[in-house]
Amino acid sequence: MRWSSFYHTASRVFHEYPSWSKCVVVCTVISGGGLVSYGDAGPVQSEYANQSQKKKVVVLGTGWAGTSFLKNMKSSSYDIHVVSPRNYFAFTPLLPSVTIGTVEARSIVEPIRSVARKSGVNIQFSEAECYKIDPKNNKVYCRAGQDKKLGGLEEFSIDYDYLVIAMGARSNTFNTPGVEEHAHFLKEVEDALRIRRKVIDLFERASLPTLPVEEKKKLLSFVIVGGGPTGVEFAAELHDFVHEDISKLYPSLKEYVKITLLEAGDHILNMFDKRITEFAEGKFQRDGIDVKLGSMVVKVSEKEISAKERGTGQVVSLPHGMVVWSTGIGARPELLDFMKQIGQINRRALVTDEWLRMEGYDNIYALGDCATINQRRVMEDIAVIFSKTDKNNSGTLDLKEFQDVVGDIIERYPQVEIYLKKNQMKDIATLLKQSQESSVSVNIEFFKEALSKVDSQMKNLPATAQVAAQQGEYLADCFNRMELCEKYPEGPLRFRGTGRHRFHPFRYKHFGQFAPLGGEQTAAQLPGDWISIGRSSQWLWYSIYASKLVSWRTRTLVVSDWGRRFIFGRDSSRI
């Protein structure tokens, strides 16, 4: 056989039967036509076959979830196409610092192309927004918004084998009149820059010599709606800006500044420990920040904000120069259309299973703020679990069977592990310790009783950067090992059939949370019920946030910004 004929024949075989390429016979032909050697060449494939086997992965979004996914992708088995209206990743926990110049906006962003280049995986990026998802045909439709001078809008579609939706969320206005028109949000870098310019404009206007005192007071009345971490941190940063910088630059205006924080609940920072909540409220009171609890905003106008007080039922109006709205998140319009299309109506976010797969779709994943996990309830499966484990149909489980099934349950249902950690299943824990008593057995009634309160421990994960980053890392690990798994990522569990998990369900690990309160004081709540409040926590906050920045470039810039602020103060120029 001539070499050219052999080559074409082999190429055709590999193209038609790509699985054969995993076990290729490598031959060396010498002039005498003899077969010199052969061996298992494993990964040796033609370039064409390698390209044809690559799966197309489309990632929508470059926030915490999407960027974490890209950073942790190691497998070269995919062609990844990223679509996002912004070509960078932003370290959003530092947005309140950007609003008053503690940190510069450019210091907290990293170009997504740099992230892609450092990953070593084939990643293509398109700066566009996805306005439609077609799950039936595995397509996404995108629109690139360009300046009219550059050619206007450009629309295109992209095919996918796997779709990763990580589009984040928008600020939730709860349909309150006037919020969209007259309030500032704090979700994006552009929002922080608009707030910064607005703050400087207000002080410059208030400094005009012809302006009456009452007008100065109105202009310098800042109202923050929402007592969560973002609202509290912005109030603290603004207070520091006024007392550390404005008092020197605009000495005659300091006495006119008023900062008001409106919270509809009973406390600010209600997701933190009670000790932190009480300290934060006391500190704000001492600093002169007016915290109004039980105040629900009903209307925002150009110069006034109206809130209904829960205690009295009265509607009180406050003058304002600027309103910052920070009261939670809602689904983006394009995702609301997609949710209606797939039947997820009246949902606050896309619903996934514990493996971050969209309900009803094996090739669509959703993570980050745009998604919520619908955890399976253990009581729904308890009869099946018991019958699969009870192999001899005796109606009881011996100790070994019981130990095995509890291990599987903890693996499949995260709420069981949470329940065990709180020592609320002492009867099961005690039983597991009796490893020498082979006569111990468990019937299904005891089984049901022991697990009856477990499902009540289930809670939705918070919409935080920490959760989104862990989900992106988890999903990337799943994709890196996708070739090793069977049809279903979770694998057939003992109460589904035979075998074990290929992938564990996603498990969120809480590493703690911080609440900067101004004046170089931060409240820290870390695992193990460890609470720290004060300057030492502020330095811990500096070190941890610096370590979590996406690159050494951003770390260097942010640390230098902090140093500049300590030495020269904050920049008050309107740029």
C-alpha cells in the first residue's frame, strides 16, 4: 500500500469512527514493507478529528460566576464563547469605595480578555448583550450596541452544545413610583461613577454664594434606601468623606450635610449576628447618621422621598439632593422572557437543580445572582431510599445498611448535613456510634421520624459574590471532568439504581462576611461564631479583599489607592 493511500484511508476511518482514535496503532513502514513496531498512542489524533470533537460552550456574563468559571476551566475539550455587554470583570464589593474616591474605578476592573488569555483555554469574547435564548435549537441571539458612527447595532446568533447563564441581576425597585427616574443604583462600575459625579456636583452647587441656606440643606441631604451591606457601607463611606475630606475642602458646608438610612425591617444588617447589628446601629447614631427603621418607601420624586412608617402608619416626606437605592435584586428583562418561555413563571430567578442545571434541560446551566437552587426534599424520596437500601425486604435496616444510607443521604441532600451539625439529630448520631452492636436495627417509621424536620433547614443561598464565585469554580470542575461522567452528572445513586455519584451536588461553604462601618472600623462575622469589631477587623478586611482581587495588577492598584488616600485624602475632582 502506498503511503498516501494509507494516510487517506486512516483519516477516513478516524473521521467516521472518532472513538477509534483513542486506541491508534502507530506503524513505521520501512523500504522492505515490514511492520517494525506498534503501540497504544492514546491521545494521538488528527487535527480535524480533534476539532470536530470539541463541544461549544457559550457563557453569558462576565460577573463573579462567569469569570470564576473561566478562570478555573482547564480542559481543552471545549471551544468557549463569552458574551457580555461589558468587556471586564469588576470587583463589586469595592463599589461603595469607588463612589467617593477611596478607590479608583479602573483599579477594581480586569479586562476579560486578559482573564481568558491567562486561562490557557480557547476562549473567544464578544462584547454584546444576549436578548433571546432558543433552547429548542441550541442558539442564543445577541445584539452588539455600537456608536452610530461605528455602524449602529449588529445582531448575530451563536450555536451551543452547553449554555452557561451567568448574567447577574438588576436592582429591584418593587415597582415603587419614581425610583427608576430619580434614584441612583449601585450595581455596576458606571453606577458608582455616576454617584461620585453627583456627590461632587451637589457640593459644588451648594457652595455657590447666592444659594439660600434652606436650599443648601436640601442639596446636601443624602438618603440611602436599604440597610443591607451595600447600603450600610455606602453610608459609612459617605460619612467618612464628609468628615475627613469635605470638611477641609468645603469647610462652610459640613454643618448642612445630613445622611439618612431608610430600612423597612426592624434592624440594619439583619443577616449578621445580633451583636454586629446592635454595634452598627449604635455607631451610626453616634456618627450622626439618621437610621429610620420600619420605613417603607412609597414614592420618590425629584426633590422628595416619601416613606410609610410601620409604627404609626403615617407617610413622611424627606427632602433630598440624592437617593441611593439598595434594596435587593430582581431578574433581568431578557431572563424574564426566557423564564416565561420555559414555564418558570412567577419566579424571582432561574430555577436549577443541585448540579446547577436548568430544570428540564441537561445542557443549560445557570449560576450566580440570576439563579436559585431548588433543593430536593429528603421526605419526598424517603420511602424509595428505604426500600432500595432494604435489600432483603425485611422492613428494617441493620446498622451497616443504616450507616451506608445515611452517608448517601448526606451526600445527596445538603440539608441533612446542616441538621446533623446543629446536633438536632442526636438519636441518629447516638445510633451511629454503636458500631459494635450488630443487633441494632431501624424501621421505616423511625427513619421518617428522624428525618421529618430536616427539610425545614433548607434556605435559599444569598445573592453574594462569595456564592457566585464558588458556583463558577464548581461548574468549571464539573466541565473539566465531564468526559469521565455518565449521561447524568450526579450518576445513578443507590436509591435511583446502582453505583455512586460522579459529581457531588453543589455545596456552598460560608467563609464569613464583613461590614465596613467607617472610621477604620469593620465588623467581621467568621465561621465558628467568631465575631470581631474594630480596627483589627478593618486590617483583616484590607488583607482579605486584596487577596481576592482577580490579578496582581488590580491588587497593586487597589493597595496603592488605599495608601494614597491615607497620605493625600480622597480626590474630589469631577472626572
